[in-house]
Amino acid sequence: MSRAEAAVLPVPRRRITLRGTLFGNELLTTFRRWRTLALLAVVAAVPVLIGIAVRIETGGDGGGPGRGGGGDGPAFISQVTNNGLFLVFTALAATLPFFLPMAIGVIAGDSVAGESNAGTLRYLLVAPAGRTRLLLTKYATVLTFCLVATLTVAVSALVVGALLFPLGDLTTISGTRITFADGLVRAFLIALVVAASLIGVAALGLFVSTLTGSGIAAMATTVGLLITVQILDQIPQLHAMQPYFFSHYWLSFADLMREPVYWDDLRKNLGLQALYAVVFGSAAWARFTTKDITA
């Protein structure tokens, strides 16, 4: 082997190693941060608080009265005392309008802007990763957090529901009875749908993150947009525009608890999230690949 060949060999070896660990390193960096752990702790605490509140209100009587959900939300909370599995559905319905999107907005908003603010973005781009691949890795990390945060809520609610309330066969929104095993499967599917409902928010936050070098500004802007859109979604005069807001069909996951399942709003929700992902993901790519990286 010549000296020239020996000098060339380490280069592709480093590239292969980087390609195999870039996503893993990004995941480790994200989930080791205290901010990420704090956000997961907050969403995990919501089912605990709801379960304790329902338990105190009913005095532990499984047949006690419950309050239905307000607005257009699914009225799962009235069934929690009869079956702890309903706490999963209640917790997801309670966290989806604010807590989960806020957590996603913080992680997505800080994804690129945080690197720029810390002065590490140029270092990442010096490595043979490329801007497109780095951006896709950032987005995949945010989507992973969407799934982890949603499953955190679901698992926390399932544990609290099992500890505080009875478990067993449950009644669907349509009034039919299904087994506990079927209920668990539907709970898992609902968690996946809730996680998928946040991919539009993730793309929006990623795009905002490419517009500024301040992580705090990107996080605040993303969360502000989330709140603004949900306020607009409640104004009757804007009914013609509301079906295009990313939050409009969020609570359609309740249709998975019908027999038979209603798929119309679920399809609209997932299609709308895919549209937001394409639009804002493309905008983020166009901005990031042409941006002058100075930090």
C-alpha cells in the first residue's frame, strides 16, 4: 500500500462514522438537556394532576358523577372513574391544545437557532454532513420528541389510571362495549395520531428557527404563533378559514373511540399536517440552504 493510499483511507472512514451517528448524536444532545427533561416532566405531570383531581372530586366512588369536556372536545373525563383507561384519552385531550404543542415549539424553535446562538452551527457544517442532511436530522429529532412526549403522557396516564381507578372492558363513544385489550390498542393508535398531529407544528418551528440566530426568539415566536392560531380557530367569523388551521382537527382522534371508527376528520387532520410539513419544511430548506452562516 502506497503512502498516498494510506492517507486517503481515513477520510471515508470518518465520513461513514459521521453518517451513522449524526442522528444519534442529535438525539442524545436533545434528550440530555435539562430543558427537554423538564418539558417531559411537565407533560407527564398533567395526567397525575387530572387523575388526583377526579379521584378527590368523586371521593373514590367509581360511580360518581363526572363533568363532560367543554367546547368541541371529547367528553372522556366523565368515564375516568368507571375505567382508568379513559384517563389516557382525557390526558391527551387536555395536553394537545397547549402543553404538547408548546413543548414541540420550544424544541423545534431552538433546533437551528440554538446552534447558531451557541456558535456551534458552523462547526456542524464544517463536517461532511451538508445543510440539507443536517436540517433533515434536526427535523427527525423534533419528530422523535413529538412521539416521545406523546407516549410520555399516555404511559403516565395509564399508570395513574391503573393505580387510582378500576380497569376493564370499556364503552365507546358510540355506546358499544369493547375489551380492555382492544381499548389498549386504540389508546396506542390515538397516541400515534396525536404525535402525527404535531408534525405541522414541528415544521413551523423549524422554519422559524432558520430565520433567526436567537434560540429564545425562535421559541417565543413559535409558541406565540401556536397560541394565536388557536385563538383564531375559536372565532366564529373566521369559520371559512378555520379548516386550514393546523389545530382545527386535532381532537379528531376521539373518532378512534367510535364503533365503527369515523375516518373523515382523521384523514383531514393527517393530510393537513402533511401539507404544513411540506410547505414549512420546504421554506425551512430554502432559507437554511441559502443562509449566510456567521456563527
